[in-house]
Amino acid sequence: MIPRSSTRHPVNIDVTVIHEEKRHDHVMVNLSLGGALLTTEERFPLGASLDLVFSVPTAETPINVKALVRWVSEDSTGVQFDGLRAREVWSLNEFFKQLQG
């Protein structure tokens, strides 16, 4: 098994998922710099490209990032981020510090 490159943090964050120009509202239940776990009713195809939009208190504006579907189950979807910008990485790291404190 390949070890994860970043620590997962349990969260409860509303996230808008855009797939094929359709918007879906879901909840993010864990988050790392590498990706996230979403509770979903939709069954997104493996490898699908999604746009995620979500907010954390340490970011001045919502984070909008592309993500690839890495796995799906009956009620959740695991995604890998593709292209977090430096300010988003900083905001997420600051958010993670707050979660640990």
C-alpha cells in the first residue's frame, strides 16, 4: 500500500461539486492538501474531472479547485486535488493548524 503524502483532517464543510456543467451540493467529511472525501448521492465515474468550491475560515475567498475521482462507494466519493494554488495551500495549512489547536 502506498502511504499518503498528506494528513487527513476530519471536517464538516459544505462543498459544491460541478460535473458536466451540473451543480451538486454535498458535504466534505475529510480534507488534506492532496484531496478530500465527500458524502455524495451521485455516482461520479472513476477518473472524472470535477470542480469543487468550498470555504474555510482562513481563506478570504472560496477555494475553487479541480479534482479527479479516485474511488466511489455507495454514499461517498474520494477525490484527488489537481492544482491547488499557493494561497490555497497556505489557507488550508492555516485551517489545519486551527483544527489541531
